[in-house]
Amino acid sequence: MTRMETPFPNQPPPYEGRNLYLTDAALRDAVAREDAGHAEATLAQWGATLARPETYALADAANRNPPVLRTHDRRGERIDAVDFHPAWDALMGLAAVAGEHCAPWAAPGPGAQAARAAMYFLHAQVENGTQCPLTMTYASVPVLARHRADLPDGDRWLQRVLTADHDPRPLPVSDKRAALIGMGMTERQGGSDVRANLSHADPAGDGAWRIHGHKWFFSAPQCDAHLVLAQADAGLTCFLLPRMLPDGTRNAVRLNRLKDKLGNRSNASAEVEFDGALAYAVGAPGRGIATILEMVQHTRLDCAIGSAGMMRGALAWALHHASHRVAFGRLLIEQPLMLSVLADLALEVEGATALAMRLARAFDAPADAADRALARVATPAAKYWTCKRAPAVAFEAMEVLGGGGYVEDTPLPRLYREAPVNSIWEGSGNVICLDVLRAVEREPVAVDALAAELALARGGNADLDRHAQTLLAALSRDAPAPAPHEARRIAQVIATALAAATLVRAAPAFVADAYCASRLAPASYAGAAFGGALASTIDARAIVARARGPG
Ligand SMILES: Cc1cc2nc3c(=O)[nH]c(=O)nc-3n(C[C@H](O)[C@H](O)[C@H](O)COP(=O)(O)OP(=O)(O)OC[C@H]3O[C@@H](n4cnc5c(N)ncnc54)[C@H](O)[C@@H]3O)c2cc1C
């Protein structure tokens, strides 16, 4: 070996190649705990597939070469096509064949949702744009299944969506091997308040409808159909709007522009106009919000899982770097202040992982009534808090890599740009917290389920007991209803209580106690950056060793 070929000292070996599942003790524990142990081998395989250098290269290529809109062909005819880099379809193929969009619906049962959540969590560490259509398709299934009898070809749509395959060809659903479904609600004049939608639908006379109007954000416009909201005479109604018509022609959906986004760049998000687009009503006319809510609840679950996964991805890169990089005569991971930062990040990821995986189990079909009630309040709370923490974790993990963390040679800059979007879409921070309050006020069984869940950990940690008692007193039927300005605090307290309760019941005591001491104890944490407020009594070394995993 010549001098030029000698590996340069003090640069970490490649991160790629470490099995993302087998090296993650918190996730593996959660998989076992949430009834998904039967999926161990599949997840280990998925963790290996994602960790391959080739998969990281695909993720990089798909984001460096974002989709391109082609509105017209060379003869000036409208084609409204989006061209993706081949890396996009390669990644979509990997995930779809693994069943990320359909597995728990195709083979329901105990642990099916948690197994799929773990799959999604692992994918989130490597590439996120592809997760948008996978999530929307996954989330559409309960709505399609409930209303398939109302839809022409309803059984066929469902069957195509439940197929573990990726078929990007623009063909009528009858000619496809598999189908993807998107979601169109947001318009220029209002996204959170969809009641302000202006798009309107008129009966076409044959049971179908014609939609005129627009959508301001219409992600993955290449999907085979979107569930969209539009005003009918009876009020806001949900429609299935196919991309291609049964005769093989394009539906009247014009793609005007693709958004130039901060992150999520591999994915196309379009502005569209409907010019009498053919659509079929899903659910009763006038009941659009109630109909699409089931889909929204599942996309919110994925936001929580995906943000937890992104945090784990960022942490794992940071741990890898700190385990191999020496500064001032010592490995970074052995520098006491760096150890404290890494331990604090690891605690955040432990909590987020436990919370997202516990929540996923509550979505299992058939879930018991208590789990359904718990999911009603825990989903918006977990979505809020997990998504709020992800940008902060991504930033701090980036800094662990020093200057290299700011450079596009690792996925950390991409994760950092990606992290805010889960908080913004599917119910932005304030809107999702107001939904927590709505659940508390209107669905007392949700608060009962929350209390029952927290009771399972009672006596395990004094900080948690105090935190839970204060929370439940504030939510009790006798207490005054919480005011809107308190909604963020309440959502955070619910999310951290649930995360802590899961850790207290199941994680090693050095993790659970440190999580409770740093996140729940009064005034312990407000405003501190990671590593800035951990008590010296916590076992940072053990927390970090567990997060780092073998090797
Ligand atoms: C990359 C990307 C892709 C997207 N893809 C899709 C898609 O495929 N389909 C789709 O339908 N939408 C999509 N969206 C849109 C997204 O869901 C909306 O942007 C979001 O719901 C917020 O709506 P808005 O932008 O109209 O903001 P607004 O509704 O105007 O809200 C602005 C801010 O005000 C806050 N706010 C609203 N109401 C209240 C209140 N009562 N009290 C206090 N604060 C309040 C919100 O939390 C938010 O922070 C996408 C967005 C992005 C960024």
C-alpha cells in the first residue's frame, strides 16, 4: 500500500453495513413487547437491506435528482407527467415488496401493526420522501375497506392496494399489478380548516361526480388515485379521484407546479387543478371530514413513527462517529460532556421509540375498545411531541460529527431538512394539540384509557407517579376544561407520560429512571439543550452503550 492509499488516521470507518434492526436494542425490545416478535427475522432482513451501501446510495441519488414535472409533450399536448430518477422507483420497489404500505391489512393479527411500524421506523433512517406515498396508501385502507361496496371496482382497488408490489405505470386500475393512493385536502385559502375548501363536485348523472377546483398541496400526484375533499350540495364530501380513467385516458387533473421544498425532495408535491375530474363518492355526501378522518388518524401514527425513526437514524450516525473519533487524546464517546449529550439524545430516542411502538399496537385489528380509546388521545399527542423533538435531535446529532455533519456526505443534513415536515403536515403543531383537547373534552373514555395505561406503571418511579397524578387531575371531569393556550403543554405532558410509563414497565431501570428524572421531574429540563440538564446520578455510560449496540 502506498502512502496515498493508507487510510487516514482518526476518520471513522464506514457507517453503512451495520444492520439497522439488530443494532437497536430499544426497537428490538419494543417489537417483542408489542406482540411483534413473530416478525424478528423479517425485520432483521429489512434492517440489513436498508443498511447496504447501495441503499444509502439510492437514497442520496433520489434526493439529489428530484422529480421533474413535464406538463406538455413535444407536440404541445398536455401530459401532466412527473419523471422520477430510477433510484426513486428502486426504493419504492424495496419498500412495497416488503409490504410497508399494506402488510398489517393483508395479514392482520396481534402485533401486525407494530411489526409494520418497526419496518417504517427503519426505513425512516435512510430515506423519507418515499415514505409519503407509502403512508398515504397504508392509511387509505381502512377507508377503502369500509366503503368499497359504494365504489365501482371497490374490491379491485382494495386488492391492488393490498398487493406487496410497486407498479408505477400510468394505467387504469384494472391493468395494474399494484396501486398507490394519495390524499388531497389542502387548498390555497385553507389547509388546517378544510371546511373552507372551495373545490366543488357535481353529480355526473351516472353515479359518478365531476370535480372542479384545485389543491394547493397534492403530494405524490403519480398515485393511482387520491382521496380528495370537495363541496357537494350536501356539504364537504370525500371522493376517490383516479389518475387514469377506465378507457386508459388521463383524468382531468392538471399539474401546474411542483413545490420547491426544504426537504422531502425525492417526493413530488404538486399544485393541481381539477377541470371536471371524474370521481366517486366515498361515504355519505356531506360526511367528508368524518370519512377521511380514519385515514388522517393513520397518517398521524406514521408521523410519530417516522419522526422516532429519523431521530434514531441521526443518533446512530452520531454514536458511530463518536465511537471512532479522537479529540484531545480521547475518543469523543469517552469525553464526559459528549457522553452526556449522547446519553440525553439516546433517552429522547428511547422515549420516542417506546411511545411510537406502543401506539402502533393500539392500531392492531381487532384492537380492544380500551386501545382504540387510548389511540384517540395518544395519536395526536405522540404526533405532536415526537415530531417537535425530531428537528432538535437531528441538529444535535449533526453537531456530534463536527464540520462533517454539515456536509452532504452523510444523510444528516438531509435528515435535518426533512425533520420539520412531519410536524407541519397532517395537522400542524397547534392544530394537533387542539385535537388533543377535543379528545379530552368530548371522549371521556379516552382519558379513562390513558389513566388505565398510566396505572400499569404506578409505583415504578416516583417522578412518573407525580407527573401522572398532576396530569390526570387536570384532565378529570371535575376540573375546568383546559384552555386552548394550554394545549401544547397538555399534549407534551401526555406524550412524555406515556413514553415514561412504557419505559418504566419494560426498559432497563437505568434508562427509565433517567428518562423520568430528566423529562418529568419538576423544572428539570425547561429550555436546556441536549446534555445541558442531566443529573450526575444517571448512568450515561450504560445508556449510551445500549443505544450503540454491539460492534
Ligand atoms: C411537503 C408537504 C406536502 C404536503 N402534502 C399534502 C398532501 O399531499 N395533501 C394535502 O392535503 N396537504 C398536503 N400538505 C399540506 C399540509 O397538510 C398543510 O400545509 C397543513 O395542514 C397546514 O395547512 P396550511 O398550510 O393551510 O396552514 P394554515 O391552516 O393556514 O395554518 C397555519 C398555522 O396556523 C396554525 N393554526 C391553524 N389553526 C389554528 C388555531 N385554531 N389556533 C392556533 N393555531 C392555528 C397551524 O397549526 C399552522 O401552524 C403538504 C404540506 C407540505 C409541507
